[in-house]
Amino acid sequence: MDAVLLAGGRGTRLAPLTVTVPKPLLPLGERPVIDILIAQLAAAGVRRVCVCLGYLAPLMQAFLGDGARWGVVVEPRVEAEPLGTAGGLRLIDDLSDDFFVVNGDTLTDLDFTALAEVHRRAGAIATLFTPFIDEKIDYGVVSIDPATGALTEYQEKPRRGYHVSSGVYVLSRRILPLLPPAGAFDMPDLVRAAVSKGERVICHAADAYWKDIGRLDHYEAATRDFEADPARFLPV
């Protein structure tokens, strides 16, 4: 299988860290997050990694090189203008029948091989890794009768959980004709287009660690978790 890593964003929510360093090169411990991701994908059998680049692309290319250190072929695709999280797929020729698409700011211990097997067995056009996120509300949450304004329920700092789209996908090449011929287009739009066409899109709610590093508090938490147990995230 091929893999596509999305690594062209500006990472504005992490400024000033990302003023001179692209977000996927921010270190977790001593290893940039994209280094960890490529090592995981290589261990899952990926041999070709296409990286969609934009912001600070020369720095990314200098770090990635040809991919030999991971045992893969790295092929950069530099977007002349932002194409969204799906539009960059138009720049890649000869993708494998099924391929991974992964946000380049992702820390996970997901079994990528198992994700691909779930996708193949289902005959899906797209499979989303959808971890369960338990969210604590730091306020008392109230329910109000809209007719009278009366308080009907009061919950002190409740916890609520959701399955979320993690930015980790397996796609079938059959989905590519759903991309518009030009312009920016995002992965949620592509997934919705597939569903609207009656295509099979499934979710893989694996019990796996997942965190994006797009916000400073998430980056700090991911750094702590990686440094506490790097073996959890690094292939043997």
C-alpha cells in the first residue's frame, strides 16, 4: 500500500513554535512527529509515502530526503496553492488500489495493518479511524425549559464522549473521481461525497491512543505521553 501524508498546513494555532518550523517537524521527545508516523507506516508494509507540502516545504524536503532511512520511497508533492486535505491527491499518480491518508500532525499507536484489513474485508471506498474521546466540561451544565425558563436539570462538570474523525483514513482509488477537477477540497467533503453516492464508508473505532498536535495543549500532552513510553509508539 501507498500512504499519503498531509503536511502542508501553516500550524497557526501553534505559533510562535511554527513560525520557523513546520508543524510535522515539531519534536516529541527527540523525534519529529512525522518521523514517528513514517516509521509506523513502514512497519505496516508501506513502501511509498507521498507527502503533500506547502508551508516551509524546503525544510520538510530536507528532513525527509528520499526516505531510505525508513526503508520507503518518499515522494514530495509541493502545492503551488493550498489544495485542502483532499485536493492534493490530484497531484499523485498511480496510487495503490487502497492507500492510507494521514494528517502529518498525528500521534497514535493505531495498528495500521489492522485498519487496512478492516477496510479490505468491508469492500469500503473509505474507512475512517474514529477514536472515542472523553471530554470533561469544566462548568455546571444546565437544561432549561424553553417555554418557562425553568431549570429542568443541573449537571456539575459532566463528562461526555464522542467518536471523532481522527484524520487517519484508508481510501480506495475508486474514490478519486469524486474529487473536483481543480481548487481546494477537504477530506470531510470527499467522505460526504462518497456517502451521497451510496458508496460504502465505514468507521474503525479501535481502542487506540490518538492525539493531534494542532494546539499547544495537545502538543504538550502528546510530548508527555511519548516521552513517558516511547516504545508504545515506535515499531520494534
